[in-house]
Amino acid sequence: MRNSFRWFYLAMLIAGFAVILMPAPSRAESKHVDVVTLKGVVNPVSAGYIERGITTATQDGAAALIITMDTPGGLSNSMDDIIQAILASNVPVAVFVSPGGARAGSAGVYITYAAHIAAMAPNTNIGAAHPVFADSSGNEQQVSAEMKAKVTNDAAAQIRNLATTRGRNADWADQAVRQSVSVTYKEAFDLHVIDIVASDIPDLLRQMDGRSVKMGAALTPLVIHTAGAIINNIEMGFFEQVLFAISSPDIAFLLLSLGGLGLFFELANPGSVFPGVLGGLFILLAFFSLGTLPVNYAGVAFIGFAFILLVADLFLPTHGVLTFGGIVSLILGGAMLINTSSGGGIYVGVDPWVLITVALLIGGFFAFGVAKAVQARLKPPATGRERLIGALAEVRVPLKPHGMVFLEGQLWSAVCNDGDAPVGSLVRVVAINGLTLTVALTAPIQAEQPTASLPS
């Protein structure tokens, strides 16, 4: 009996070790799809995020990668990066324009056409992919007919290639580029611009299941199996969210302005460290933000010149002229900071209210500094013998007109040209001649009146 229990315990021990050492079923062994979300302007941050999603889906063996998209468009370079990543992907990529109210505008049209599966949710729209040229105010800019034709033909050829590769409506894609046409989700489905209309991601997975797509440059057929797949959301990392948030003309302008103020405080108070470090960080973040935007470096130069003028006015006797010039330069720099002719007219530059508010606050700060500097220049000297001019002294030896006065703990020889001053009276210093003070009476001296005797 004892041996039987011994063998039983040994068997249980071996079974326990077997369970522990047995590899747990990984996500790669289970059927799942990865989901990334593109919401907002297409820029280098969002392009890097989508490329990371495609790499992750490939590595963890996802059945497909779904890009939920709501974008007005963005930078053509970032759009091209996304398209190239989708075309080279070893995992089927589905673009899903959702939720209701979302759109795929400008660059979003190209990304939708590049996807292996194109889908839209109800109450969404797609289109308006015509290249737009805009001036620094966001208004349409007139360019030569040759340049407009060159850019438009290149964009049309690109989207027709994508349409041919994916078997979608190339004629409508050409119209979207040349005529800026847009269609609703239902019209897009009827025109074969998209493949699926789905209410949500589970519905999309059911409709995708069993479809055959062409993968890679060789266009190798692949049947998708996504019915009942587990949905794995790939979120933007913290730093990606921060970088995406600061990829805005308004934020870039604010960072440049705050960085300039921080560096000014550090230069004005050497050794304070914190303002300099903070200002440096703001400047670096501003440069990153500008790197994700179609920046006009003339605007950056104007902003830098504005701070040079503002700082110079604190040390030069221009009485606010340089401060006014600095405010004007800051406004001009912010207005032309973004090259709005890029990105299909999506970027319209720094918001005028942000621009004016920041310019007035910074200008007001430096104007206050200039006013204080002017007051300091107009004040009498606070050091040296000149500071005694205007001071009050007490007469210790009667001034007739020469005598002695007490001033700041010392006795001084003094002369009063206004008349005699008795002991204890106060006189004002009006000049200094060597070691002799010239003083003036502070008030007329009243002669003593004889006291009348009362009748007895």
C-alpha cells in the first residue's frame, strides 16, 4: 500500500511538472486580428505608428491588420510611407473608414485604395483628393497651368495604379483627383470604390472571411480567415501620443515662443538653470513638431528675429520702438510659419487667435520690462556723491550763510544762499562743490514774535 502511494505521488509530481513546462497557447496560435487607429492628419508620427502596426501584425501572426481611419488628409511623404508599407505587407491590411461621421479625404483616399480590403461604415464619406495649392493665409494660390497639370497628372497616375492593383474603380479615383469628387459610403460601394460596408469591426471580420486578396509585389493570392477572430487593439504609445499631439502649427508656435522666453530668462539671470533647461526642451520639441509639418523656415527666422529685437529693447534707449518691431516680427513669423501649399491644403497655419494672443502677451511682458528700464534710467543715481542731490540735511551749526549740516551720519560744510538757517532746521542739498554742500531752505524761517505782557 505504501509503495502504491509512493508511485501515485511520483506520477502526480511528474504531471505537475509537465503542466508547468507545457508552453501556454500564444496569441500567434490563436486566430486574431490587430487594429490600429488613424484619426487626424496624416504625418510622420501617424505613418510610423501604422508601420509599427504592420510589423507587429506580421510578428504575432495576425490574420489581418485593420486600420480604422478618420482623416482629412495630410503630408504626401507620410502618405507614401503608409502606402509603401501596405503594399509590402505580408499581412492583409483592411482600411475601415469609421465610425459614423468619419471621412477619408485627400491622402485618406490613396491609403484606402492601397489596402487589400477597403470598407466603410454607414454615414461616412470618401473623396476630394485633388492637390491644392494655398498661400500663407490658407487661401487658394494661383500657380502656372503647367505646374498644376504636372502635379495633378502625377497624383492621378499614382491612384490609378493602386486601383488597378486592387481591382477597384480607377475612373472614379481619377475623378477624385482631377475634379475633387466625393461620395457617400453607399455610393462608394455601388461604384466599387470600396469592397465592404460594415457596421463595426466584428461585422467587417465576418464579411472579410473567405475573401481572396493579392499579396506582395508578386500579387500572390491569399484567402483571409477572420470570422470569430479575437480583436487586439494596438494603441499609440505614450511618446507617440505626445509627439502626435504636438504635431500642430499652434503647438509648434507656442513651443517656439515659450522656448525663446526660457532662454531669455536664462541669459538675463545666468546660473538659474531651470529656465534655460525648460527653454531648451521647448525649442527641441518645437523643432520636432516643425519636422512633422510643412514648415516655412522664413517664419522661424522672423520669430527668432522678434526675440532679438525684444531683448535688445531692454538694454538700448529706444523707448519701445524695438518692442513694437519685435511684436510685428513675431506675428509675421507665426503667420508664415507653415507652408500651407503642402499637404493638399490641409494645413492652414497658426490659428490667428493663438498668434495674436501669444504676440500680445509676450509683447506686453517685454513692454513692461522696457517701461521699468526707462524708469530706472530716469531715476537719479543711487551711488556716488551725486545721489546726495535732493537729500535733506539737518543744520548743526547755523548757516550765516556758512555753517555745518548733518547728512547720512556725517557732518558736512555747507553754504546756504537763500538766507540764514538756524540749528535744527532742515535744508535740501542742491549742489556739491568739493567737500562743501550748497543747500536751500525747505521753508521760509519765521522770525520770533515778542510776547505781549498782560495787564495786571
